[in-house]
Amino acid sequence: MTATRIPVARPPIDPADLEALRPAFESGWITMGPAVQEFEAAVAKVAGADAVATTSATSAMHLALLAWGIGPGDEVIVPAYTFVASAHAVAQTGATPVFCDVDPGTLNIDAASAAAAVTERTRAIMAVHLFGTPAPMAALRAICREHELWLLEDAACALGSTLDGTPCGALGDAAAFSFHPRKVITTGEGGMLTSGDADLLTRARAQRNHGAEMSAFDRHQLGIGVYPTFDLLGFNYRLTDIQARLGLAQMARLDSILAERRRQAEHYFDALAGVDGLGLPALPAGATSCWQSFAVQVRGRSRAAVQAHLAAGGVSAVESCQLVPALGYYATRSGYVAGAFPAAEALARNALSIPLYVGLAEADQERVVALLTEAMASVAVAA
């Protein structure tokens, strides 16, 4: 057993980033102050659309769906292979997530399966850019135009990814980003809603702040010393200035963060190409990925046995995502039956995320490659 364990992910926080937090305490604006507005502007520049900061990508998606009036009796199409938050954001409105299959190469929503899931109750399609790889947006936009549906990007993993030159975040009617510690940049927890729809963002700004049409910072700037009216039922989905300043410090070096992640992904592609039984992720034509995660597919072997071989050598690897309609909360509600989503079911059995993060040493990445290659050669092929 090696002494140093290589994690799957590590937050891209430098010691110097901690100094960037100081102005939040010195200014007295701890939450929803000037740093939040600066952070929104920085993310908007990268995403190609105006932005509203929230507590998470889940809350950002929730606000977008509410702005479209989606609720009980409505349906939103969601890929069956994703993180559960994609479906939860729909269920939190009272609407029903309707699952569809995914593409076995890109791991993203399959447009034909999504089209087949449309009913008279469908109001939106959720395009998850899983692990930073852009979803098939042109095909999904065509479906949405035909059926007059909203197109929501779950871009939780996709900050800095692009499709045909357009950033994720500006490819649909609205998008949601995450700043969880496993994402490209992190604020601990936190999210961002982006959209070209000014009315949607105005509503979201109010609803993230208990329904107030003006924040405390804006009232302070204007010298208004009274509370606003509360015309909407809102939530406490506010990002703090402490989080925003941490995010701003990383946004300042986003280009180098993305470049390093892409170099590591390319190294995996080069080093693991041709390994028997190992499937590598597919990148669509015209797409760039931020490679939030690098998910391989262990075919014809026990994924657990491959994980155990990696763990014995000090390398962490985790199942990449889950089959959401089969999870406890959704298993009966979704009406899931085995075989309904063949590609998603296969991925839930065999997809494995291996280490990729800023600061992953070349020698450590080589150790990952060597152990994974050994595992695929030594683990018995399933009958």
C-alpha cells in the first residue's frame, strides 16, 4: 500500500485565495454585497449571458423552472443518467421529472429518446452537460421549437465548456452552474443562473432573496432605509460575499485552470487508448470540455474489482453517476422497470471517474494510468 493516496478531485484553492476573503470582513458586506455582483459579472463574461448568483446549481434550476411557471401537472424531461439534483430541481416545483436515455459515448442526454418522451404535459427539456461535455443542443433546440418547450442547461459541471464557439450557459433558455468543491472552481457551495431573458433573471433575483425586488446592498447604495414589498414567494438562495470573493480569486486564473484540466485529459486519452475493455469519453464535434471529471467505462470486468486494484495502489476512483429513476425516491414514482434505459443502465454499472484536478502531479497521473492498465489486464473478464 502506497503512503500517498491520490484523490479523485481536489478544490483548486491556493493559499493566496484566503487573503482574497479579507475585504468581505473589512467592508462589512458579508452577504449579497458588492463581491456577489462582481462574481456574477465574472461568470457572465465566461458564460456569455447575464447571471444571478445562488446557493447551488439546484436552486438556480429551481428558480428558472419557477420563472417559467412550471409546477404540478407539468413534466420536464431529464436524462436518466445524471446526478440526482437534476431531477430534484424539477420535483421541488411539484412537476414530474420524466426520464429518457443517454448517449453511451458522450454520456449526455439522447435527443431521440428525449423526443420520444414528449407528451402534452411536457414543458421543458433539461440538457445536462455531464462532466463538462456539452449536450446535443442543436437537436434539443429543434425538439423544443417543435413542441414549444423551454430548454434548461444543467451546466453544473460545464464552466468554460463550449459548443461550436458558444459557451455552455448561453446555449439554452437558461442555465445553472455549480461551485461545489468538485467543480472547476469552488466557493464551497454555491451556484449561478444565467440567461438572456432579463425578465427571468429579475424574477430569480427576487425569489433568491425571499421575494424582495431589491437587495439590502442595492437599498444601501440608493439610501433607501425601508424594507421593500414582497410580491413573490421567495427563498433564501443567497450567496455570501465570502463565497463570492473565493470564487473571484479562482475566476482570475480560470484560463490556466481549464488549460491544466485539458492537458490532463489529453494525457489520459493518449495513455489509455487501446487498453482492452476500457471505454474513454467521447467529445462531440465542435465541442470543448472543461473536463470536470474524467469518466471511463469498465467493460466486461467487475468495476468493483478494478476500483479495489486502484485503491490497493493508493488511487481513488468512484462511480461516476447513478441511474436516477431507480434511486429510492424515484423508483416507484418514475415507474422504472429494468431495461427501460439501456445506455444509462450500462453506465450506472460500469462508469468510473478517475483522478483529474488542478495540481495533479505528472508522476501521480502516471501512477493512475499504470494501475488502471494493470487492473484491466488482471481482473478476470466476465463470462
